[in-house]
Amino acid sequence: MLNRRNLLKTSLTAGAAILPSGSVLHDLKGSHTEYSILTDADRSPVEIVTLPRRLASLDPTTLPWQQRIRRVGQTNMTEYDGAAMKVEQWADYWHAAKADIVFVSVTGILAFYPSTVKFHRHGKFLEHRDLFGECVSAAKKRGMRVVARMSPDLNWPDALAAHPEWAMRRRDGSVQHNNEDPRLFQTCMFSSYMDDYIPAIMREVSSLYDVDCFYTNGWPPLGSLPDCHCAICSKLPPSDTPAYWRVFTNRVLELWRTYDAIAKQKKPDCFFFANSGGNVRGGPNLNDLSKVSAWFQADNQGRTYDDPVIWGCSLQGRVCSAVLDGKFAANVTAAYSTGSPGWRNVSKSPEETRMWLNETLAGGMVPYLHFVGAENGFGEDRRWQQVGTDYFRWTAQHDAHLTGRRSIANIGVVIGQSTQLLYPGPGSTRSRSYMHETTQGIYHALLQGRFAFDFVHEDRLDPEHISRYRALLLPNVAMLSDRQCQQLRDYVRSGGSLMASFETSLYDEDLKPRADFGLAELMGASKAGRVIGTNGNAYSVRIESAGASQPHALLDGCNNTTWLAGAQNRTPLKAVEEPLLTVVPGFVRYPPELAYPTEPHTSEPAVVLGESGPSRTVWFSGDIERTYWLTGHGDLLRLLHNAIRWVSHDERIVHVEGPGFLEMFCWETGPGYAVHLLNYTNPAAQHGWLHELDPLGPQTITVRLPSGVAVKSVELLKAQQRRPFAMPEQLLRFTVPALDDYEVAAITVQ
Ligand SMILES: [Zn+2]
């Protein structure tokens, strides 16, 4: 039987020791440990500081120009706009809406200017018109900057006939065509299409027009990795493998740098950027991308069939914050109808559009409004226009308060991008939705508990990025390298706390399974067998300490029962001393005559706890976050909430008390701080669109501020009213009397 206390002590002792190069550590059972030994140079002491001093003041005029952009507009041009677009009307609209920059289509599929690049087909309504040039002039005349928008993902049969090597191929060699218009073939990003054709267009545009940056839509692919079997790609590692992901990321970075260099040839402050917003799944490694990206373009325009929840945009904001260190990010809000089926040229409801824009701001991104088809938009459906104008004008009154410099959350959720993209689910599940469900489970639980949290990329587990978190949560972060495991050990040794679940750290960065969890020793949880799923009833967990006079904090609220719901799947663990919860294995659900446990009491732990000084660890053997998402079971939610409160010492830097289901962000800003509240208390929160609002009653907000910070005023930016406040011992307290869809409490400090 493993002894939790001894294991932790061993871990601490080994971690603190200076060992000769090449040393191999052994655990208590003598088996080879999974972690590498870092040199002293790799180690820097972590000091957990969850309430850092305010950042030094910053003169915004010294920032790169794109970081001063606060509003982005795009009327996405269609081929027909070559005949019909009224350029002055278009420019007047965005100028009146106070857009700082507009996207104008160059494209690559259809030229919107008289291009001479071979295979850059002119739109059939363009005639000899230079629509792109007219738009650039009209925008510049009004003081708006211009993004030259391109699409390198598709081209026409004449290009394919001349360059068969440009096409993405299936395994049988056939060409991959666009699903909706099969005349268009899909171009391969490893082919010379990206090395020759796209740069030729960029150079031509750069020579003819004064643009501020170049952008590629439709590339790189988001959400899943491309599956191409052309002559080049067939020599690469198989798609959806860690090795391919690295090759893919490197190719993206190579092209990105090439395009950026072309952009800079004419103007040094011009740059290139590409589509990046695939939420936690992303496409290329987002941490690597952040090193080259001057503009993170989150193309996450609205709810989709696969992702119908209202918080999709704010979740994207947390992804951006995880990798950008305050660099620029914009999220596209479709004013048109997203979903499946969708309507590209019909407005969505104003309430839904506004909530997506609210989430963009709350999540720390810049709002960007998008409609498809200038003529359709201005001539047919004009309902979206006033929504955009009103919203943008409101933001323009409050830019300083709406520009977050740093989140002050004290809980970090490790998003595990490689796990999201590459881990196939446990056992025979092989479901691409497995991690999606896991993410939604932890996200929903955190919102329900009103926790202030950030996302943390797994490649940013260094002290600089995690020392401000009291606790890190690892919701089935299955893939972690030896180095990442070591970084987590260092974090815990320095006083940080962890909550982890299921198969966390069971695989390395190459998806190679380990014999035991990479974090086994740290967490005191050791694998005892393969994943066990469910046949009928899911398993339950028995409260071993039921009836104790002082139950553990993890069991708060678990009264009048000796067992609770367990998760759907679990990785069985070796026994530990004095387990808090043990597993009652699953049994049949039907027939009810047999719906009772054949093995009502085991010694298999369902949760393993550890505590050493300020560090606390919780390991759930089940896929608790995902099962909570699938079922909504209150026992699972309670266990998650209790565990998060316990590992974080219930240290609430920001706390919002009141009725309803809402999401909360708190940012340090130039003038002070800003607490954003998003009201999701709505029958359409998890499906469809918002069509009406369900206002909430008073919310009482407390914010713990660093010593020496004094508050001058608290103002509600939507309600446009100042609020009285109190601040005993640096704990700022005030009330938001009512909450429609969104409120920003702007705190100005002295
Ligand atoms: Zn290919």
C-alpha cells in the first residue's frame, strides 16, 4: 500500500536535492520514475503571489499601432459586390461606427482588383473595376486603417490543370474539392501554392496600395489537422499524430515569417497575420504561434451546431490570454446567422450579437463585427447595422476601462492543447468530442461556482506564467512531457496546489503511454489497471468517513447519504491509507431487479488527497468533468466545487454574490480594475440564440486589492452610474443593483 505522506516527503526531498548529471530517481517501489532531472539552471524558485502589485503605468502612444485598435469592421465582399457595392456608403457606415480598421478583400480565390498574377481569377462582375483600390482609398480618406484580406485555401480548375501538385489529395490520389462548390479544389499548404502564388499576390498588392497588414482567411486550418496525401504530404508523419502536429506547426511558422517579411518590405510596421481562433483545440501550437503573431485573429463568430453554448466567445478570450502576454487579439462576431444551417446574409438576433460582443470585451479581446456581402447587407437585410453602430459607439466612450492589461484570477486551468487535438479518448472511445466535453464540464462548473480563473497553455508551466495562481486544475490533461511534469512538481514544491483527473499525465508529448502517471509520485495516485467504463449504471463513490464529526471540506454538503455519483470512466488506482472516497463498481441499470452493487465496498480510492504546508493536491480517478457535462449531476458539481475551493484555500480575489448564472472576469486596467459580468441566465444559454433577456437582481462584488492601492471611484459603464463602495483592509465592496445582459464595473484607483 502506498503511503501518501511518505511519497510527498520523498518527492520534496528528491526535488530539493542537487543530483549529479544523469541521476535516475526511484520511487518507493523501486520502479523507474518518469521524470527527467533538471539542472540548477533550469530551476528558479517559484514564489506564489496571487495579488501582484500594479503594473507600471504605460503610455498607449508608445505601443505598436495594432495594440491601439479598439474596433474592427468587415463587410465581407462577394463576387457580386464587384457590380453592386457602394463604396462611399460602405466606408461611411464603418466610419460612423468608429471602426479603427476595416478588412477589405484581396482574396486569392477571386481577385477584387485587376490582378496580373496568373490564376488569380477576376470576379465575373468586376469588369475592369478596382474595387479593392476604391475601398482602400475610401477607408484611408476617413482615417481608417486597412487589412488586406486573402484566402489561400481554394482555387479553380485552370490552376489545378496547370499545377496538379497544388491540390490536397485523398489516400486514393483523388483531389479534395470544396464541399459546397465542387468547382473549387483545396490547396495543400505544403505545396508551392503557398510559396509562390500567395507571395506573388502579396507583392502585387503591396506595390499598388497602401495597406497596413495582410491577413489570410481559411488558413491555417483550425480545430483539426489537415489530412492530405499529395506527393509531399505522403512523406510526412501521419496526420493527427504529435509528430505531424510539430511538422504542421513548423510549416505554419515558416510561411508566417515569409509572409511577414514580404509585408514589411514596404513599411516596417506592416505585418502578416492569419486565422488563429480554434478555441482550445486551435490548429498550430498556440504558444509557438504567439511568438510570431502581432495580431491574434480569433475566428470564432458565433455558436455552432457542435458548440451551441453561449460562452464560446469568452472561452476563446481565455485561450488568447493564455498565450499572448497582453498582445493584440480580436474576435470576429458574425452579425449574420451562424449555426447549421446558417444564413450568411441574414442578421442574427441583436441580443445574440451583442452578447458575443460583450464576451469579446469581457474576455480581453477587441470587438470585430462582420457581415457578408456589402450589397446584400446594405441593400437587403440592414437589421445588423444599428446594432453594430450603437455597440461600437458605446465602447468608444470607455476604451481605457475596456482595455485589460492583466487578468487577476488566481486559479489556472491547464488547457492541454496537444491533448485536445491528439488524444483520442480513453480505451476504445476514440471520440473527438471527448476532450470537448471535458472542457465544457470544467468550464461550466467554474462558472457555476463563480470562480475567477484563467487558462494556462501546457507549454507555459514556467514560474513566470504560473506563480500567480494559488491552484492549477488539470482536467484530464492526458499528454504532459517529462519536463512539464517536473515543472508541476516544482510549482507544488513552492506552495502551489493541483487538482487533476482521470488520465492526466498518463501519456508523454508523443502520446506514448507511461506505465504510471507522470505525476504519480507528486499526487500520491498510482495506476492499478486499464480504464474501466460503464455498462448500465455508472460507478458510485462511497463516503468512508460518513458520520465523522468533522468531515473533510471535499464533502461539504454531502449529507444524509453514504455514497455519491461517480464518473462514467475511471482509471483504477492503487489503494491508499485512509481513503476519503472509495469506488463502488458499476452494475446493471436494467433490469431493476439486478440494479444493486455486487461489490458494495472496495479499497479502490476514488479520490486521493495530499497536503504539505500550503500545497494541496486532489486527484480524481474518474473523468469527473466530462461526466458532469454529460449528466449535470449535482454530486459531481459539488465534488468539483469543494475540491477547487479546497486546493485554492477558497482564496477569492474576486467574488460576486447574487442570484443567477453568470460569467465573470476581472482585469487590471490602466485606470484601475474592471469587473465584467455576463448574464447567462437565459433559456437559450446552451442552445439557440438569445431573443430576450432575463435581468438579474443585485450582485455584490468584492475585490481584494494589493496593499497601497486606494480606490477613487466605481462606475457601472452600461448603467452609466457611479456606485458607493467600502474598502476595509483592501477588500473593495460594492453592489451592482441590476444586471441585464452585461455590466462592467470600472474601478478607478488613485
Ligand atoms: Zn499535401
